[in-house]
Amino acid sequence: MCGWSRKVAGPISLCWLILLLPPVKFHETNMQKPLQIGILGATGMVGQRFIQLLEHHPWFEVAWLAASDRSSGKRFGDAVRWKLDTQLPRRIADMQVSPAEPAGAPKVIFAALDADIARELEPKFAAAGCAVVSNSSAFRMHPDVPLVIPEVNAEHLHLIEEQSWRKQSGGFIVTNPNCSAIGLVMALRPVEERFGIEAIFVTTMQAVSGAGYPGVASLDILGNVVPYIKNEEEKMEEETLKLLGRFDGHAVRPLAAKMSAHCNRVAVEDGHTESVSIKLRTQATKAEILTAWKEFAPLAGQQLPSAPPQPVEWVEADDRPQPRLDRMRGNGMAATVGRLRPCGLLDWKFTVVSHNTIRGAAGAAVLNAELLLSLGKLEPTLDRTMTGTSA
């Protein structure tokens, strides 16, 4: 067990916490080839983004693809409608789509499934000894499942040791947040650490890619704003408070703050924009908040390939951030903040933009897996995968 949990009294700041983590074990293994991984739900939009992000990844290699029964047995290039702006890699296109079953799968699985399907399949893979790094909402709020943003709450990964799958087979489930919660929480964390937060009010303007493919009908979204996304406001409110909560050694205590979210779908392809107001526990100046964002670099020195060097980037122009101009900061993994100013209702208000299918989906899961590997949490599966033995 790693000595990286927070004490209830006198909590260690996340920056110091990261310094106390064990050395990066991946480099100690001196492996000559990347760790083989599988993708559940590979033909969907998030599955495609996984393939794109992992194509030249130095630590992971896509070795197994699974999708629905109608795709199983087909050549992946024939089963998928590739929608991204890079070419489908030939090696991936020629792979055969496998059944969505643990037998024959690698021991590290990236899951890009609808919640109902994830609720059925993810526990099967965990029970079979797989590390399931999930983008689904199915288990995010389960008390034994970590909901993680590595820069925000790495210590929550300790929850995997509480999972029955972990105790029985070595498998586990780790999740990343909702695409709208992740950019918000990245911006809130450095402020909450220094000054505390009592209340959060947020209105989102969410890109159509967040609805998947085919997503929102064109005649419903063009020239329009849809002020409802099913379950989105509930996810934002619950997940934000869990992410900002404290791990007490066995469970996560959510942040004791009030929160209200309004979620809207807008005619933007990629990149969620959020207007945020916050009430602080300790008063802070604008300069102090800007300093908190600037100095927020909890993963510095960890050498995680997908981690942005500056997780929260400040842009000073009055009309920024904008999704078209700012969503790809940090290779799509940073949150961009701007328009920080006093709030007449609470204390401060600002705007945040983040890429919803990179940082808010596949990229978040990849970074979670990098952190798991660096902590040695994928070490047993690494040995089984590389030697070809069963779990």
C-alpha cells in the first residue's frame, strides 16, 4: 500500500502529495515494448478518440478491439464509420473486432461504453482480473470506485484496494469524470486548495460532439440552443463534489459546498464553455487567484506522457477563452480560464473552456492509466500480459 492518503486533520496539499508518491515503476521495468491494451466500445466516438491518442503512445499499444455483436468478427475498418480528422491507422483498420468478453482480452482495458452496457460489462472484466479504465458514468459515484483527475485527486486511486474485484482477482475499475465536470474541477481545485469554496454556480455551453454520433439532429441544433441534456446537471453536481472531496483512508468525503449547474447544448463541434461563479471560504484577490492557477502543477516531474505542462492556462483577452481558439491548449488536455472578475452575487466569476472528447473523455482515461502504471497499479497485469499467462 502506498503512503499517499490524506490525513483527516491537517490534509497534505496535492503538490506535496505527488512528491511523496513512489518512483515511476514503469521505467524500472526496463521493458522493450509497450504494454498491450484493449478498447471496449472501439467503434464509437470515444473509442475512436482512444485509438487516435494511443496510436503513437510510448507506454501503451492497442492490441484488442471490441464492440457490439453486429461488429464482432469484422475487420475494424469495415465495422467503423471513422469520424476524426486524422486517418484511421492501417494496422488498426486491419484488426478483427473481438466479442466484448474477457476471454482473450489484454489485462488493461479502456472502456468507452454507454452507461447501461458498462454497468453489465465492466464488472465482468474487473472480475476476470482486468484493470478497467472507464469513461462511462456507470460506476463514477459508486463508493468503492475512484473518480479521478490526476492533477486534482490522485489519492482517490487508493479506493481500488477497497473493491471486491481487486481482492478476489486483482482487477478493478477506475473512472474519469463527465466531460463538463472535468474542465470545471481543474479550474476549481487550485482555488479550493488555497481559499476553500462554499458555493459553485455554473452554466455550460456544451459542444455537440459530447452527444456522440449521430448525436443531436442538425435541425434541432443549428441556429439554436437546447437547454437540456439528460442527467448532465445531476452528474456535474455530484461528480464535482466527489472530485473535490477528501479521501479518509477508506472512502471519499465529498466537498461540503453548495452547487447548482445549468447545462445547455450549443452548435459548437468540440470544446465545452462554462460560465462559473464561486463563493470562497477565505477571501482572495484577483492576483491571488491568478497565482493559484499559475502555480498549479501537481504532476510536474512525474513524466506522464499525456499530462499538460500547465494544467490550467490563463488567457487575458476580454473575449477569451473560446472553444475554437483554446480547446487544443496542452494538446487538448489543459483547461483554459479567462474573464476573472468580481461577482455581484457570490465572490468571483470566470469562464473556462476544455476539449470535451480529449480532456473530457478519452484523454482523461489515458492519463489515469499512465498514473496507475507509474504507481505500479498495473504491474501485475503487465507481467501477465507480457508473459502470455492467464489471470
